[in-house]
Amino acid sequence: MNPQPNILKNVSMSGQTTWRAGGAARFGYAPESEQNLSLFLKSFQCSDCPIVFIGLGSNLLVRDGGLNALVIFTHRGLSVLNVMGDGANAIFYASAGVALPKLARFAANLGYEGSEFMAGIPGTVGGGLTMNAGCYGGEIWDCVQHVKTITPSGDIKVRSPSDYLIEYRKVTHKFEGEEFFIGAWFKFHVGDKQKARDRIRNLLKRRVQEQPLSKPNAGSVFRNPDDDFAARLIEAGGLKGRLTGGAEVSQRHANFIINTGGATAKDIEDLIVEVQSEVALKYGITLKREIHILGATIDS
Ligand SMILES: Cc1cc2nc3c(=O)[nH]c(=O)nc-3n(C[C@H](O)[C@H](O)[C@H](O)COP(=O)(O)OP(=O)(O)OC[C@H]3O[C@@H](n4cnc5c(N)ncnc54)[C@H](O)[C@@H]3O)c2cc1C
């Protein structure tokens, strides 16, 4: 690898993920801007080191053996948030590192409706685009006009939603090669500022009541199967409160796994597998993971 002045080494990922568990990344880089990231990638050379982008780590488990990769941390530096035009012509731009609740409040405070559902999703625009994050009937890609991407060698591109296959919590690109999200243009509709703010307030209140927010977690672990709810199946299977090491199926919301303190990534992954196999045994339904798992186990 060529020498890089600001490159971080051996970066603990438990501090970078909301589960507060997991091993270290071989290299890390926190770009100051989209341009800075492009320059960095153009000069970065490491033949055996894949590139991984990470936002707020709110949908991610990094195994205890760590990640042999260069991790790009988008949250601090990729922070542009603005609006061009006004009225019905307004187009919002948010860089990949902007937190989704920040984008929701920004649009609501300017009197636009349609972004409120993002207020309770504790991830970034980049993570949201990757997962097609959504809730309460809204999904991020419903609001996207275009996205800005970057290739591993630092070339910046603009893509349309039609370049992707967009499904429930799953987005697949149709083009060749790898690209990461560095920003997106959004359209929301002109509405009532107070109504949008009230909707955000109510939605956040609902989340505090329904979700185990006082313990480290990564939101819903499994996608809902067709015509059913993962949480319902897990609860009906008697799995609420099931413990593996420091990981527990939340008593409050059965599709959440919480870190009760000191859980390893292995505890969490073992519990995920256990829940999957018990639900499959009892109901014949294979729950698919919503969360992403990266890295190596400690003994591999
Ligand atoms: C309490 C709680 C509640 C939640 N509620 C919801 C909800 O209601 N709806 C919902 O959809 N999700 C929910 N989530 C999950 C999570 O917040 C979302 O999936 C969010 O979009 C993840 O964003 P992130 O920035 O944290 O992504 P990360 O966890 O950092 O990354 C997720 C994946 O995206 C990739 N990635 C991240 N940034 C980029 C990028 N710029 N380019 C390419 N790939 C990238 C990562 O490599 C990883 O594979 C919740 C999580 C928590 C903790």
C-alpha cells in the first residue's frame, strides 16, 4: 500500500456500530468532502484490501475477527445538505454521510412533507440508499431523483433510480462494477411545516414506546416475510428474552436483538442463527436478515 497521511489503522468497529460489538478494520479513512474522497481513492493502492463504506453502523454487525478492508467513514465529512429552487421545483441534495433524521427535519422546517418517516431511522443517507430504508409506509427510494456515486478508483458518477433494482430493504445495481453512494437528490412535496413537524414528533414518540432504545441494537434484525411480521413469528415462537452470552432477543420488540453489555459479535450472530432455525422449525418460514454482517470470525 502507498503511504497515506490520514489513513487510520486497526480501527475498532465496536465504536462505529450501534450494536457496540465486533472487531477492528484494517484501515479507515474519514474523508473531509466528496472531492477529498475522490482524490484519496485515486491515490489509494492496496491490491488485497477491499473498500467498504460505513455510515452510522446502525444496520451492521462486524464479526469479532475484524474486517480486512479499507473502511470509508462517511458520517463526519460527507455532510452537504442543501436545497436548490423553491416551491414545487425544490430539489434537496444530501451527501451520503448526512443523518436521515437531519434530512427529515431540514425538509420539514422548510415546509415540505414526505420525508418525515426518515426522522426515526438512525442511519445516514448512504446507508439508507443501500438498504432502501423505510418505515410507516415510506421508503427512501420513493423520494430519490438521482444518486451520486463513486467508483473504487475515485470516479464520480450520477445515476438514476432505473439503474437499480429497488426492493423491500434491498437494492441491487444493474450496471457492471462496484460503486458507492456519496449523495442523492430528493424531491418532497410542498406542504405544511407544522403538520410535518407534528408527524415527526408523533413518530418519534411511537418509537420510544415500541423499541428498546436504551440498549445497543441495530433495529430490526430480520425482514418481514410476505404477509407476516418477523416480530410476530419470533414472539409466537417463545423467543422473546432468549439469551446467548450478552445478546438478548428484546422483550420489548421481538425483532430487535440487544447488547445487554459485553456481547460479542459472535453472541449476536449465534442468536440470529438460533432464532432463524427455531422459527423455520416451528413455522416453516426462513427469516431473511435485514442487517448486514461483514468480516471474519475470530478463529478464521
Ligand atoms: C433503533 C433503530 C431503529 C431502526 N429503524 C429502522 C427503520 O424503521 N427502517 C429501516 O429501514 N431501518 C431502520 N434501522 C436500521 C438502519 O438505521 C437503517 O438501515 C439505515 O439506513 C442504516 O444506515 P447506516 O448509515 O447506519 O448504514 P450502516 O449500518 O453504516 O451500513 C449498512 C450497509 O450499507 C453499506 N453502506 C453504508 N453507507 C454506504 C454508502 N455510502 N455507499 C454504499 N454502501 C454503504 C454498509 O457497507 C453496510 O453494508 C434502525 C436501526 C436502529 C438502530
